[in-house]
Amino acid sequence: MTKARLLRLSVVLVSIFMILLIIVYWDNVGTAHFYLHTSFSRPHSSGAIPGITAGEDWEAMPDVDEFLAKLLSSNLKQNSSISRKTEQLLIQGSSKPVVSNLEENVRGYDWSTHNARNSLDQEKLQIERQRTLREFCANSSFTFPTKERSFDDIPNYELNHLIVDDRHGIIYCYVPKVACTNWKRVMIVLSESLLDQGVPYRNPLDIPREHVHNTSTHLTFNKFWRRYGKFSRHLMKIKLKKYTKFLFVRDPFVRLISAFRSKFELENEEFYRRFAIPMLKLYSNHTNLPTSVSEAFGAGLKVSFSDFIQYLLDPRTEKMAPFNEHWRQVYRLCHPCQIDYDFIGKLETLDEDAAYLLQLLKVDRLLRFPPSYRNRTASSWEDDWFAKIPLAWRQQLYKLYEADFVLFGYPKPENLLQD
């Protein structure tokens, strides 16, 4: 009887061990190689772990976090040796980036050199940025929506901006209008998640923009539930503890100006239909609007910056749907009080911050960060853009984005908030 019990116990333990190995293998190998060898990553469906149903309660396993952490740690070491084998392949052609995409040529780049070591004391700067963030997250007198949530309280769909690179142990939270296209390119090159004629991209600028923003190209936290089932939160927490986590931010008001310029001053069919038509009807009293953006622009029908600000302040906007990611607050995209970021970059110091971060990640031999646009929206434009916006609206807008100003150390724009 005792032998039978021991045998059954052994079978159960071996089964559990094999399931965990499958999870770790899929976690490390699947991300890098579960893509067809074509010029772009096609969408794919990932089910839960074989043998685990949604109803099974694996929370009862006492040491699962510790066990998975050890396994992931050992696999990270193995991955680093694998990555070294590909470094020689990647480094060729990466030291002198070539702008091969027509759109990037049109946009224009600033190729001037920047001396990161002399311009900023990056280590002290990071300490100060993280100190500011943590102090205000811990300050009970400073409140904003979702601040008191725990990580477990964050719905999966709100974790879709956290991109994971398992090859190098990196997590990037992307913020639209903060150089996110080029940082996504960097993540694609590092994770080798996108192939061109069977070979991983080596130069970030070679990756077309439409492929960069293809959601199937990136492994995000939102995909963990479909892939790992009940283990998803366990693995998220382990990766958040072990991996290097970073994000880039910018002055909140300048980011809004940039979003407006990009989505409403240029012909964008999707944003015209989803946002511009309702804005023109609600705030400019237009009726019988053209169905296409080209017709509207041809007739001189464009959303004004004032329309855009009214839309953001209108309480009906959030009731209809959450803010679009291009103007959603950073604290709602990246959850900085729930996730302890190791690096906080700013667009205002992008060149220096990017160079220093790639050094910290020990990937600066593989690639360099693409140069910044010459026509980047400048903070000095704020006065002109907000000149015709009523003072009361500006004050309301600041309250709406106050958490982003405070958490990331941006000064309150007093000149815009006073008569």
C-alpha cells in the first residue's frame, strides 16, 4: 500500500515538473522562434499550457514562484550564451545605420553626434528620477486614479504596453509619441522576433513602420494569459523582478501637441473616422461631413487644437471609451506605482538616455539607437499652441495630466495656468 502511494506521488511530482519545464521552454524558445520566416510576423493564437485547464487552481503550489524563478534564472544564463553566438551576425552593419525606408528619409533625422558622458551624469540623473517617482507614489497626500491598485488588480488588457524580450531579460513599456516606434524597432532586433527573408533584422531603421506596430510582432504582458493560463501572473511577477524594466516619457502638454499634429494635421483615415468626425460635429457644429479624410481636408474641414482639448475635457469622452493610447496618461499606460522601473528615460534627453541605457543593457555592441527627428515637437511651442485655449480649460487639462507632470519630475507650467 505504501509503495503504491509513493508511486502515485512520484508520478504527480514528475508530471508537475514536466509541465513547468514546458512552460519555461515555451517562454524562452517560443518568443524568439514562433514566427514564420517571412518579411513580417503573422498573427498567431497561443493557447494555455497543455494539460492545464482554466479551472485548475495552481495557486496552492507552495513554492511555485521560487521554483520558476530558479528555472528562469538558469535559462537566462543559457540564453545569454546563445545571444553571444548571434552578436557577430548582428553587429555587422549596425555600427553605421542606413536609412533605407523612404518614410524615414522624408521625416528627416538629426545625425549630429552627442557626448552622453560629458553632457549628463546619467547615474545621478537616474537616481533622482527614480527617487522622485517613488516618493510621490508613496505620498498618501498625492492621489490620482488607480494609484492605490496592486499589480494583481490591473486588468490584462491594461498591460498591453509592456513588451518583453526574453533573450536579454528586458521589459519596455512603450508610450506613444515618445520615440516608441524606434524603441519597438530596438526590441524587435534584440528579441529577433521579426525576420526578413529568414534572417533577423540587424538594423532598427530597416524595419518598416507598419511591421513595427503589428501587434503580433511583440510579446506583451497582455498575451501571457492566453499563453500561460493560471501561471501568467506568476511569470509576470518573476520577470518584473528579474528583468530590466524601462520606459521613456516626455512633457505631457508637449506630448499632446505632438499627438494632435500627427493624427489630425496629417491625413489619417482611421483617426478621421473614429475621432475627427465626432469632434467636428460636437465642437464645431459641422453636419454632413465627408466620409473620407482626403475629401475633408480638400474642403478645409480639419479638427482644431481647441476641438481636441474640448474632446479631452469632455466627461462624455471617457464614458464612451478609454482615452486612445496616443493621449492616454503615462500612469495609465505603464503603471509606475505598481511596477518598479529600473530606468526612466525622457524624450528631452533622448540621445544621452538611449546611449546610456543600451550600455546598461550591455547591447550597445549590437546596435545603436536610431537618431532623433529634426522636426521633433519642441517644448518652446507650448505658449503658441495654448495661446487661444481659455485659461479654465488649461487648468482643467493640467489636473487631467497632473500625475504625469509630478511623477516624472516635469515642472508645473505656471505660465499657462495663470492670467
